[in-house]
Amino acid sequence: MPDLASLTADLRAFAAARGWQRYHRPKNLAMALAGEAGELAAEFQWLTPEEAEALTPEKRELVAGEMADVLHYLARLADVLDIDLIDAARKKMARNAERFPIRESGVTSTDPVT
Amino acid sequence: MPDLASLTADLRAFAAARGWQRYHRPKNLAMALAGEAGELAAEFQWLTPEEAEALTPEKRELVAGEMADVLHYLARLADVLDIDLIDAARKKMARNAERFPIRESGVTSTDPVT
Amino acid sequence: MPDLASLTADLRAFAAARGWQRYHRPKNLAMALAGEAGELAAEFQWLTPEEAEALTPEKRELVAGEMADVLHYLARLADVLDIDLIDAARKKMARNAERFPIRESGVTSTDPVT
Amino acid sequence: MPDLASLTADLRAFAAARGWQRYHRPKNLAMALAGEAGELAAEFQWLTPEEAEALTPEKRELVAGEMADVLHYLARLADVLDIDLIDAARKKMARNAERFPIRESGVTSTDPVT
């Protein structure tokens, strides 16, 4: 079973065992995801670009924990909305490939998602 | 190959082919992820809880696209930091299981990540 | 002296007295603001719309504290970028008035900033 | 009349004239604020720290517009919750002054809100 689908199934069971389905509604989960993304950003806010590339082990652990929280809510939201995350990500990548074709030089000058 | 790892590898190649590695630094990616999480939240902001549970097909497509953007940056950030997302999510789930044990009634009253 | 300008001046002195100017750079402050906005959202994430309209005194205090944090970083960012926040807000309101004219019925059907 | 209070009153009238009070509920406004904070962060995401300190006039205009949106929703949220933003910001500054006393050297080493 694919790893993300397996995680999603386990997160669903985790929530169900605790009676959290009544909280895990789409609007709430989208809001929780924004909150976790904010906490993840906060881990980097005072770091220089160089410090952010060479995290201390403690900081790296905190960052990984916040990324896990983001993935939890993203997977839960996908689950309650019945959206296939990997499929959505693949389709978006295909659209981005059209928007940002590789130039002969092999380099484009701007970034896709702004 | 696991689906998330495969997506991550393809996103890396996508960025490399366009010379985006210089933008895809940890601090920048964490910021971009917060931006996309904000856009995802914005899709839900004026909806009632009921409307958010019964999205129109057009809205659902927009939501899936924003979720894809969140996953793109989350996977890119994990890649440049060499963090195993699924592993981090599994470890966080294990910690949450300790913090929020299932009560005899099978229901706990609060949610983990607040 | 206008209240927001006075607060901004005091926040500048507060940061300077602690040697924080080296952290309070535009990119960092924009990131910190996103983090605080995420924390504010998190206060509301599991509440029903009705609960969010009738906050307990404790919750209301937490919400006011998070809103204060958002305002702190917004004022600091405006200060380091030399942007007049009230002026910017007035200009945006004028643009929104054009985008969303009041209909004869006195009601429009959509919201400006989505 | 203080500038922020005046802006708040005008934003209330603006919303009322367009029948938006039904959308401008606390939970929705907190979510909208997170969305705008995300858009503001997105303006800075690919900039180096140096570029973020020397914005082009066009970029500066975009940033000011996003900051205006954040202030709009912050002021609207304060209004519907009947929270005095300046008062909350002053109280938070007083608490931060206790948490982060100025050392003899006049410099502390960490930042308050992390």
C-alpha cells in the first residue's frame, strides 16, 4: 500500500478512536493546516538563509515535528474531502510544466507558484 | 517506489531543470508553504461549515489545486532538509498517541495540536 | 499623536533597546507575521461559528494576545519598510469601493478580498 | 479621533453597506487574516534578505496592498469581537517587557515571540 495512503488510513483511525471526527471538518482542517504552516514558518523566522541550511539537531527535530503536523492535517483534509493528494500533486505538476517550459538553456527565470 | 518519495524525486528534477534550486532554500520554502496554506484557507473563509462539506465541483478543483501546492512545497522542503516526511509523521503520531490515550469510553475530549 | 504611529514608535524603541534590529528585517518580519496569524487562526480552529462569536473570557484574552502579536509585527514591518499603514489601508479601501460598488439594493453578493 | 479607530468605523460602514456582516464573523475573519498574511509572506518568499530591504517601487506597492488587507481584517475582527487593538498591543508590550528585560549591556539575545 502506498505510504501516503497508509498514513491517511491510520490518521483516520486515530481520529475516529478519539471521537475527533466532529472537529475534523473541512473548514476546521484547512484552518488547522494554516496554523501549523505558521508554526513551521516561525521556526525559520529569525534564521539567516545560511543558518536555515545548517539546522542544529534540536532545531531540525522541531522543524520535522511541524512538518509532520502539516502533513497530518493535509492528509486528513484530503481524506474528508475524498481528494487524492498524489493525483492532485501530479496534475498540478503537469500544469506547471506547461506554464514554465524548460528553455533551450535549460533555465527559466521565474518560479511557478507565486 | 512509495508514492510520496516518487513525487519528491520528480519535483526535485522539475526544479533542477528550471534552475530553481537557488530559490528553493529551506527558509524560502517554509515561507512559500505558509503562503500556499494561506491560499488554501482563503478558499474556505466565507463558506459555512455546511458549504465546506459540500463543495461545488469548481471549488473542489480549486481546493485540490491549493492542496497540491502545499504538498509540493512540503515535499521540496523535506527534500532539501533531507527529512523523511512519512517517518516524521509516524513518529509524531506515536507521540500524539501517548499524549492523547484512548479512554475506556473510546473518546477523548480535546484535540492534539492546539 | 495618532495611536498607531505612537505604538509604532514605541515598538521601534523596544526593539532597539534589545538589539533586535538585526532580526527585524523585512523578510523575517513578514514571516513572523504569518506565524502569528497562524496562531490566531489556531485559536478558532475547533470552534463552531457560534462558539467563536461567544468566546469565554479566557479564550478572548488569548485571542486578543494573538491579535496584539499580529499588530506588533505588522507595525514593525511597516516601520522598517517606511510604509504608512493607515494610508495604505485607506487607499485599498478606495480601490475596493470601486471594485465593489454599492448596488441600488444596498447589497453586493461577493466579498472583496478572495 | 484616533486613526485606527476611525479606520475601523469606516470599515464597519463599508461592510454594512454591502451586506457583508453575515460573512464577517469571527472565525471567518481570523481565517481571512491568515490568508492575507500568507499572501504578504508570498511577496517575500523568493527574495534574498537584501532584495527584501530594497524593494522595487512596484513590489513595494504590492506589499503595501497586502499589509492593508491584513490590517483590514485585523481591524474588522477586533471590531466584531469588541477588542481594543491598541490596548491589547500595549498590554502585550508590557508583558514582553517583563519577559525580556533590558540587560545592563542594553542587549538581550533572544526575541520575544517565537
